[in-house]
Amino acid sequence: MTFKKINAWFHLWLGLASGIVVVILGLTGCALVFEQELKALSTPWLHVENINGKAQVQRPSVLFRSVEKALPGREIESVWY
């Protein structure tokens, strides 16, 4: 009877410990899969809507000059299309 109780105790606590690890891995995996969607929700200022209806893409040099003019003294690292 004592072996049965010890076995049940180990089974309970080892199962809970491994279950916590599985839950953490599942949550972090889900966060990695939906990384772009989570970024879009948390940083809405990165996305701009086309106001006038004309979908005209600007060249990076034009964007670079306008951002330099708007934010003097800041370093521009990248432009995303």
C-alpha cells in the first residue's frame, strides 16, 4: 500500500510539473506563430492607410528625405513596404 501511495504522489507532482512546461511551450509557440499579427495590434503607428485612393508607392529616396525633414537628428534604419 505504501508503494502505491508513493507512486501516486510522484505521478501527481511530476505530471503537474511537466504539464506546466507543456503549457509554457504552447503559449510561446503560439506567440511566435502569430508574431506579425501581435505586432500589428501593439504598434498601429507602423501602418498607414491610403487616404486619397491612389495607391502610389514612393521611392525610398523620397521617403528618406521626407523623414529626415520631419525628424531632424534621428537615424533612419529601414523602410518597410
